[in-house]
Amino acid sequence: MSVATAPAPRSAAAPQRTAPPRHRQALLVWLAIYPTITLVLELAGPVIGEWPLPLRTLALTAVVVPLMVFVLLPALQRVFRPWLLR
């Protein structure tokens, strides 16, 4: 039998992190996703152009989503941090 303990109180001096405004986040995502999708379609278009739409969409998202989540958005968030948090 374990006894539940209350979480430690946060220090009064610890700064609170606030999320950037959604419109700035949306603009940053668009800034990353539009050229990425355009480039992927340009490069993969000849290969997947004849595929049925659901398969083309699957292939496109299989490439773009991980690229966005793990590479592009973290890099853009670092570069644009002052603007995002302004």
C-alpha cells in the first residue's frame, strides 16, 4: 500500500512559460508546410502521379508529417523564437 504525496510546490521565482499566439504558430506552420509539400510533389510527382488519390495522399503525408514534426518545425521555432514569444 503506497501513500500518495502532493506534488512539490513551484518556486515563486520560476518564470511561467506562455504559448505563442496561435496566429503566429499557424503562420510558422504554413511557412514550413507550403514549400515542403510543393517540393515533395515536384520531386515525387512523376512517380506517384498515376496513383489513386488516397495512395498519393498517404505517400505525401508519410514523408511530410515526420519531416515537419522532427526537423522543420523545431528548426523554425528556434529561429523565430523571439518573434513567436513577442
